[in-house]
Amino acid sequence: MPGLAPKLALAGAAAAGGVALWWRRNPSACPYSQRFWVEAPHPFVTRARLLEILAPQPGERLLEVGPGTGYYSLDVAERLRPEGGLDIFDLQPEMLDHTMARAGERE
Ligand SMILES: C[S@@+](CC[C@H](N)C(=O)[O-])C[C@H]1O[C@@H](n2cnc3c(N)ncnc32)[C@H](O)[C@@H]1O
């Protein structure tokens, strides 16, 4: 059907814009049930790029606010070992539990 694809693209863009506007007016943390959004690759600030910028050193103690599921946390924490460490603080205990479980899997 000619002309359907542009209409669908426009409708999709309008829907995405509407959601973005709604979220801007009703800010809230990304719920744990939607965690797949924060587990997706972060192409603009990759883990390697964050480590390069942050340059964490062994023995340092850092605080990460809002780690989510720990996308960056584990790599940063590894760089701080053995005497240092990463503390994490998140509004949602499920995110903290998730990150700690992942850390346990890496041990
Ligand atoms: C979009 S996720 C980002 C997670 C992670 N930093 C990443 O880049 O993958 C934001 C996280 O910050 C938490 N958060 C939002 N506002 C917060 C606040 N005021 N204090 C602590 N955590 C907060 C949310 O619960 C959520 O886990």
C-alpha cells in the first residue's frame, strides 16, 4: 500500500514524542520491571569509555548513585580492588539486589 510506511513512521515518531513529553512532566525512575532498557548496550558511553574517563584506581572508594542493574558497576568495582570498593545507592532495592547478584556471579 503506497504511502503507508511514511504514515506509520510519523505515527511512531508522534507516539515516542508523546511518551517523552509525558515522562518529562511526570518524572519517575525506570521501574525494575522495565530493566531491559538499562541492560541494553550503551553505545554513546560504553563501559570502556567510562573506565577511560573515570580512570578508577586500585584503593579508591567510589559511590555510584543510580546503578540500575549494574551496567557499569561491576567493571568499575573490579578496577578498585583489592583495597578499594564501589558503594552503590539506588532508589529501588530490586536494582541493588540485581547488581549484587551479578557481582556474586562474577566472584
Ligand atoms: C536509567 S537507570 C540508569 C542505570 C545505570 N546508571 C545505567 O546507566 O545503566 C537510573 C537508575 O537510577 C535510579 N535513580 C533514579 N533517581 C534516583 C535517585 N534520586 N537516587 C538514587 N537512585 C535513583 C533508578 O532507580 C534507576 O535504577
